Amino acid sequence: MALMKTWYEPEEVEAKFGVKKALVLEWVKEGLVRCERDGKKILCVNIDDVKLEMEALVRKG
């Protein structure tokens, strides 16, 4: 089993995958993407959840 990074900072998601940070944070707010927090600050998000939301956007066209 290959070990892959599954948790990224929102800024990393924007830089690496091209998904705007604001959109990622909106998905977190809606409960669509899991995250790790420090108080109210979002430290990192689950990239598998982000990829699922990206696929849903593509399907909507």
C-alpha cells in the first residue's frame, strides 16, 4: 500500500490543485470537506474530500 499525503493546508490545495482557497473553505463550512482546526483556524483539509467536490463540479459542467 502506497502512503500518500492526504491532508493539505488550504493554501497548498490552491497552489497544487488550482482550487481557490475560498472555495475550499466554503466546502469546509458546508461540511463537505473534513478539516483539522486550531480553534477557529483551519490548519489542513482532507484532499480526498476536495477531489470528490472537484469531480462533482466537473459533472455539473
